Amino acid sequence: MNFTELLRVKAKGSQSKIVLARSSDPRVQQAANLLVELEIGEIYMVRNRSEEGLNSADSTEVDNDQKAVALTRGNDVSVELNSKIHWVDPWKDSRREEFADSLYEKRKNKGWSRERCEKTISDPLYFTGCLLAMGYMDVGVAGSVSTTGDVLRAAIHTIGLRPGSTTISSSFIMELPTGEVVSFGDCAVIPMPNAEQLATIAHDSAMVYHSLTGVEPKIALLSFSTNGSADHERVQVPRDALQVYKEQGGGFEMDGELQFDAAWDTSVARRKAPDSKVAGQANVFVFPSLEAGNIGYKMVERLAGARATGPIIQGLNKPMLDLSRGCDANDIVNTACVGVLMTKN
């Protein structure tokens, strides 16, 4: 059983309420049907204003019995939706006042007016975030037609950081052709993390990896140096991050700085880092910068044939997960499964 199949098996039968932010996207519509067929969660779709042919009502939840066809203008796509899928309408939902009040309390010190908050919650991303923040939903999935920045901004403004978290970051689960499953972080959020941020990225990536795979994480803080083989201000960051992590109490095995070959290959590890408990055994790889992480995961995906699941957004108080704009319906299903499993841990 590969990682994707394992995700779906673990998520099957979940009672989690999953909200999909971009219901006008035919890929999202297809994913909603798949999630229902796979018996993964209770599925809700946020009605987008651009949609036509979708019936709505004044009630909080709009059943799909009246009209099971969602039309996406301009794409010449018509997807028949399962009648078990529920609808929420940002413009007619009875919770609008509650959501606007909540957003205003969080943003008024940043200069937001009550009127601005009331308008903003009509945005499907912000409405999805409010549903999560106020406990009406458990997992949010967005980003099929939005940038990562837009998704994160809405999530931070509505949901906020989980207690104890100091930063938002991301990781990818990489399934190699050999069947091995590893984690790469951060590949989507923080351009140049400092030592404290790098320690948080490492810990959160390890937490996600453990919750999804059940495998004990061994974290490698990557660099172009191994155990002092080079000296540079950027080499000092993973060294300091390791110290920060230890001072915070850690929880997982971590070492750095390590070059990738020393972190991955046992024969190289014996030569370069013979005393390390992580070298040659690492399964969570933390990159020193966003450019390194983003390039790294795409190279492994394209050149090695690995399957990437993510970016998995970490550090939020509730899982609101981002999609690549190049995603397909199966990617959306897998991302929803990731969110379901995150709520279990």
C-alpha cells in the first residue's frame, strides 16, 4: 500500500466536517464527489459568486437535493454533484454577523473597520477561515485558484496561530519510487528563516510527518556544511536552530548542520558524522531557505519521480490547507485526508 492509499484508508469513516473554498472549480467539484464516495468526512462547499446554476437558500446550510449540477462558466464543464454534499453561502448565511464581529475583534488594532470586516467575509477564503475559527468546520481546503499568499493571509487573519506556535510554515510529504516516505520543509512560506523559525519549522514538520505516517521522525537541518566543514553566516543558522530546539525541550531526534548526502546515505554519514544519531537515517529534511526547499522538492519530484503531497500548512490553530494551482481532483482529496489526520493528532 502506497502513502496515498494509506492516507485514504486512515481518513475513511471520519466524521470531520471538510469545507472546500472554491466550489466554482470543476476539479474541486470532482474532489467533493470523490470524498463522498470514499466516505471521508462530511463535505461542505462554499458557494462562489461567479457560479451560476447553483441553487441557494436563506438557510445556513443549503442541501444539494434541489440542483445537483454545478456549472462553471468559461470552462465548459458540468459536474453532477452528489446529493450528500452541503452548501454554505457567504452572502446569505445566518452567521455573517457573528463572523464579522469575530474578524473585527481580531483586526481592529490593525486599522480594520467593522464595515471592511463585513465585506471581507464574503470572500470564500475568509468565509472558510471563519467557519474553521468559530468551530463550525474541522478542515479547510483552498488554493486551487488562489495564491499561497492569499490563502495564508485569510487563514492568519481568521484562524490565527495555534497556542505555542510562533510562525506559519509548510512541509511536503515526498513519496519516493522506492516506497520510502520523507518530509521536506519549508518549501512554500518563509523565504529566509532565522534560527528560531527554523527550529519551529523542524518541529512542526516532524509533528505532521509523525501524524501522517506513524514513523518516528529523525530531523536533519540541512546546509552546505557538515559538522563545521565550512564556516559562513548561513551555516550558523542551523547550528543555532539546533541549540534553540534543545533549549525548548525538543521531543524528536535532530542534528545539524548536515549536508544532504550525510543526512541520507549511511556510508557517507559514517565518514562525515560518525557520532550523529540522525545522519544516514534522516526522514525529515529541513532546508535553510525557501529557495533551497522549493527547488529541492521540485527536483526530487521531477527527476526522481517522487509524488509530493502538499504544501501542508503548519502552525495554524485549525488546518486550512493550501493547494497547488496545478492540482487535480486526486490531489485535493489527498490534501483533505491530510487535514483529517491532522485533526486526530
